Amino acid sequence: MAGVKWLLVGTGEIANNRIAPALAEAANSKIVAVCDVRLEPARALAKKFGVNQIYGDFEQALAKSGADAVYLATPVALHVPHSLRVLESGKHMLVEKPLGLNATECHRLARAAQGSNKLAGCAYYRRHSGYYKFAKAMVENGEFGQIVGGYLNYFVYHKPDKSALNYWTVVREKAGGGLLCHLGSHIFDILIGLFDLPLSVCAQCATLTNDWNVEDCAAIIIKLRNGALLTANFNWNSMTPVRHELEILGARAKVSWCWPHGSGPLLKTIGHEVQEIEIPKVNNIHLPLVQDFVDAVLNNRQPLCTVAEAFKTSVLTDAIYRSAAEGREVKVIE
Ligand SMILES: NC(=O)c1ccc[n+]([C@@H]2O[C@H](COP(=O)([O-])OP(=O)(O)OC[C@H]3O[C@@H](n4cnc5c(N)ncnc54)[C@H](O)[C@@H]3O)[C@@H](O)[C@H]2O)c1
């Protein structure tokens, strides 16, 4: 295989802004077909990226495109059913996050991926970020000492109009949940990458300024495997400036960073000494994810962001929702 030929399914916002540019820019990667139930945006994206094949039907696209790999950028309720069909059809698959609506259906996909000889990835691209890699290296080389705490604060205003294309993001049946699925899942994936699944969670979710059937804010206490307690706050309901910040606190050192909005340096503190570490800026955060997946296909190895790992995030998210619904601490069991 000279390079990886992609079928891109879903030509909405993220596909236009980041996925198609990444599929086109990555080395040894080419978009050969696009598919969307809305043909107009599919045609527009195809024209922009010089793609000849345009489909309005997923099964037809799968059968006829001649692609080696499929990128799924559709609403979450379609992720698992379409991912299963891609693997059944003998193609590699990379699906947007979150992996699926809940851990039960994600488990079906994780099992199918395990039994397939094709690669199965999920777009938790923050595992490729320089910030994450720096913190991961500190965990691995023991620089933190014992991990004793940390916090995660994520605010971004989200209030799609009822007629907007992305209104599905605030409908439980289509998205699995609210901001814990849409935004939280990225952060839970990072935590799992650093510390594996937590022991337990204690959460409250609320819908304060909207009439949705999903949460617009949440507060969580996360107990790591070593007993350390992290706190997390998520809000979709404040018009104040976007805030994405994370701090990991060890007995000897801490790191914090704000990412991806505003970027800035990573702060590494040892005792009282603070170092500002510049992390190279990445213009398209989907590009390292796509490049790694293409290289994995061509070199017959696993990608960094696998479906197996993404499944853990669905387990943690389910535990958080259960804790909020039952008003108690819930153990996180894979
Ligand atoms: N990685 C990230 O940071 C990030 C950011 C935003 C969204 N996302 C994820 O990307 C995915 C798409 O989000 P979006 O914001 O682009 O949504 P969107 O609503 O803008 O686009 C979704 C597209 O899928 C199409 N579609 C719907 N049903 C289809 C079907 N059966 N077959 C083919 N196409 C179909 C729609 O017509 C639409 O064009 C979601 O999974 C979302 O969670 C990821």
C-alpha cells in the first residue's frame, strides 16, 4: 500500500475545520471519498480538498469508495454502529470522541476491535500534546513523588440554537450526555493516560440555565488508585472567557497548563522553584493524531489512541453519571 486512502464520513464543523485538513496534510494520506446525508456540505468539502467521490449513503460509501480507512465524524449515536460496520467491511477505522453513547455499547466495539486485524482508533488527540507528554514523562520518572491531588477546570460557553446543526450535542439520545461527554471525555482520557482508571468518583451534575435533558455543569471528586483526590469542575453555562486548566500535584512537584485555548507555557514547580516550559504550538491538533494513525497502518503497529483505551473513558463517564444519579460515591470498574 503506497499510502492510506480515506473515506471521511460526516462533513460538519470539525471535519471542515480540522479533520479534512489533517487527512490532506498528513504524509502518505489522501482523502478519496466523502459521505454525508447532507450532500451540499459534502460537495463543498470535496471540492475544497480535490475529492472525486461523494456519497449520501454510508453503506454505499463503504462498499464502493475503495478506501483503506474510514474517519467517522458524525454525531455520537452513530459512532458505535458505524465503527462496527467499518471493521466488518475489512477497513481500518478512526472515530471521533467520545467513543459511543455509553460503556455498554463501547464494550461491544472494543471487543470487535480486539478480534479484528484492522486498526481501530478514537480521536483523543490530547495524548499527542506536548503538555500531556511532559506530564506523562514526569509521572514515569517519579519526579512528582507521590501524587497527592490536582484540579481540572473547564469552562466554555455552549448554547446551540434549537435549529442549529449541532443541537444534537445537548440531546442525550444523540450525544450520550452533555458536556461531560463532549468536553469532559477529553480530560478523562488524559487522566486515564496518566494514572489509569480512578478507583472511584463522587459527582453532582446539574442543568441550570437550559431546558436540555443533559447536564450543563458538573462537579466531581475523583479518587485515584493511590487514594489521591482530584477535583473537577465543568461548565457550559457561563459566558465568561473560556478556561481550560489542569494541575497535577505531587508531594515533591506539580505541573499545570492551560490548553488548548490560550496555550501558554507549562508550569513546572519543584518545591518553591517555578519553571516555565515552552511547548511547541501545534496549528491543527488533529494532525499528529492522523499522522500517527497513518504511520500505524503503514508500519503494522497500534496507534497511540486506541479504541481499547477510549473504552476506559466511557467506563469512567458512566460511573460519574451513576454517582450523580444515585447521590453516592461509585467505584469505577472496567
Ligand atoms: N475532537 C474534538 O475536539 C471535537 C470537537 C467537536 C466535535 N467533535 C466530534 O466530532 C463529531 C462531529 O461533530 P461536529 O461538531 O462536526 O458535528 P456536526 O453536527 O457539525 O457534523 C456532523 C455531520 O455528520 C453528518 N451526518 C449525520 N448523520 C449522518 C449519516 N448517517 N451519514 C453520514 N453523515 C451524517 C451531518 O449531516 C453533519 O454534517 C462528533 O462525534 C463530535 O463529538 C470532536
